[in-house]
Amino acid sequence: MKRLTKGQMRIFAVGQLGWSTLSGIISAWFVTFYLPTQNDIAGGAIQYIMPGLIIGGFLTVLGLITALSRVFDAVTDPLIASLSDRSKNKRGRRIPFMQYAAVPLSIVTVLLFCAPVEEISSWNVAWISVFIVLFYLFMTMYCTPYNALISEFGKTQDDRMYISTAISLTFFAGTMLAFTPFVFAGMLRGSVGFAWSYRICFIILAVISCVCMLIPTFFLKEKEFVDTKPSNSNMFKSLGATFRNGSFRTFVFSDIMYWVGLTLFQTGLPFFVKVSMKLDESFTMIFLGGMTVLSAAFYPIVPKLVKKFGKKKLVITGFLGLALAYVIAGSIGVIGVTVIPGIVYGVLICVIAAFPMALLGIIPQSIVADVAEADGYETGENREGMFFAARTFAMKFGQSLAMLVFTSLAIIGTSQNANSNDITASVLGMTIVGYVAVGFCSLGAIILGMYNEKKVMSTIEKNHKDSK
């Protein structure tokens, strides 16, 4: 079978630019749009659903909707993975799923922000509930087959690392695109109003994302590069076999710690800036953008480091580096901004976190591909889709756990208004968040230390030699 050229690998990475932009829109704007703060309402924002902690005194309506949609999402991940692994489509097991999902995913993303009633209404609750479920369904239909192709397109370690590097870059680019409404929505607001200033931005981003997601489906012929036998296992049997793989279990548990740490950083950064560093909120984008650019500068050397040190050691280094960044974040509340200016803390955190973010952004995807390939040789079944679906589940579980941890810890030492959407964080709360994040990152490093990289790589190398 053919190997992808470097240009074809870059074409493949464009697909990730598309779906990461849509995912970033939901991550950055879903809560902001439907749970506006008092300042947003003063600026023209509409309350579409009942505000405040009205469900059990600790959960919002939007929080309940999100939680239930995640339950649905947890079911669809292995279901789509199983359907893709068992597909006998003449165009391949992955590309058709991606092609069918791209357009509806883009449309649903926009419609999610178009609640029909311009005031608090149960119709809006129903609308949001339906379209968030559809969003996760179509996102899974695209992402699970897409991620499975990392293993199938990456026929050598060099190819696999190049693909992982390329898609990590496009993931960051897509995430940054999702934040552009911070700039452009304000420019439109005076002429179209608060809601439509964002909707127009989302429509433009959705069109761009749709084109990006479709590009690899039209320019890459899966059957020219992949010749794998469809799996015969049903969803439950395949999922069970995936988690019986000891190497994968170890990786997944450490990966959950990574996603907790990363999400705590992304969610907590605006609060570290405003509450702990005592800086204007605009510095959030400056620090995030600077860290992203600096992290991207390290990308070209990561594959070279992998050849020299191996993947396991570098991911552990990434965990420990991210933990160090959190030590500094937690220390702000201990040392104070009168001793060290807030901007110095911000620069230190971003500089220290940049290299670990490069390592953790590239290498884990390649590890999953390694484990999936080795398992295929050992079991005789090609279940790449299920392995990456399980990793996606770990990501979502880690993100959800991080949000629970953050909202519980950040408010320590404050008095919350249960009828308001404003989150009041304290310096004490943010200090605790920082040190708890250190614990999660350190635990991730310890767990990954038990990953048997030598066994996985020797299985791959042995079978490559036997096939020659």
C-alpha cells in the first residue's frame, strides 16, 4: 500500500483544523452565551434560560443539559467506533463517516446558538437540549474515524510523529480561531445586537470549518493507503477487548490526569489573571497567544527528541513541566503580587508551560496509535477506531472532572449568589486550584511510569521485520 507524502499528511491535518474550531466554539462560548453575566446583560445579552443554581442548589439548567449530553456522548463514542471498525464501505472504513458528518456538524454548531424565543422559555431549554446532543453525535461521527486514521495512515514512526505534530498544530490553530469572536463580535455589536454579533462570527467559522473537514475526504483516497480487514466484534466485545489491553489501560488513566490538568489551566487562566495576578482580563488572550506561539516553536524538535529519548520519558517530562507551571500559579496567592508583579507570574507560567504543552500535544496521539497497532498484531483484529474512541472518552471524562474540581475549589472563601450566573473566585480558591492541579499532573507522571513502552514497540518492530 502507498505511504502518504508530507503534503498529503498536511491535507489530512486540515480536517483537524475544522473540527477543533467547532469544538473550540462550544468550549469557549456555549456557557458564556447562555449564562450571561450581569455585565453582559447590561450590554444587551438576552437570558434564554433560567439563571442561577436552581437544580438542587448546586447545578444550573445548562449544567444539567451538558451533563446529560455527556452521558449520551459516552454511549456514542464506542458505538461509532464499532460501526467504523466493522464498516465494509468500498471507499474505506473512515472517510465516508467523516464526509457524512462534516456538513451537519457545522450546521448544528450554529443552530445551537439560535434559541427560538428571545426570553427565558422552556422552548429554549428543549432547543438547546436537542442540538447539543446532535452536536456531540456528529462530532463523534467525524472525530472517531478521523483519529483512527492516525494509526492507519502512519505506517512508520516518522510518519506517525509527523501526522501527530501536524494535527497538533492545526488543533491549536482551530482553538485560536474559535476565540476570534472576542475581537470581531464587539465590532459588529453596535449594528446587529449582542446575540447576532456572535452568531455571524459562528456562521463564518462554521463555513470555514466545514470546508476544512471536507478537504481530506475528497483529496485522500483511503483505500489507496489502508488495507485492513474490518473487525467482526460487536461494540461491547470490542470495547471490552480494548480495555483488557494492559498498556492501554495504563495510558488512559495517565491521560485522564493530563486532560484534568490541561482543562484546569485553560479554564482557570482568566481567573488567575483577574483574581490572583490582579491584571485586566485582556491579558488572558495575550498570555494564551504567547504560550501557543512559543509552544508551536518547539514542535519541530519534538520528533527528534522522541527518536533520542522515547515517547514515555518525554510525556513524563511534559507532566512534570506542567506541574511546575502550576506551582508558580499556586504561589501567586502565597507570595503575592506586591513582591512579584502579576505580569511576571503570567510570563513565567506561559514560558514554562510552552514546552510541556508541545510534548503533551503531540506525543499521546502517537502512543495510542502504537498501542492500537501492537494490539492488532497480537489479536488479529483492527480496532483502531475503538482505541481512539476510548481515548476520546478519557479526554471528555478528564475535562468534566476538571470543571467539577474548578467550580468547587475556585469559590472557596467567597459567598456565591445562587441566583446569579457570575462565578466569584477568590485568591485562596485559585491557590488551591493551582496546587491540586500539581497533584493531578504528578499523578499522571507516576501512572505513565508503569506504561511498558518497550513491549509495545518490540511487538511493532518484530511484525514489521516479519512482513518484509
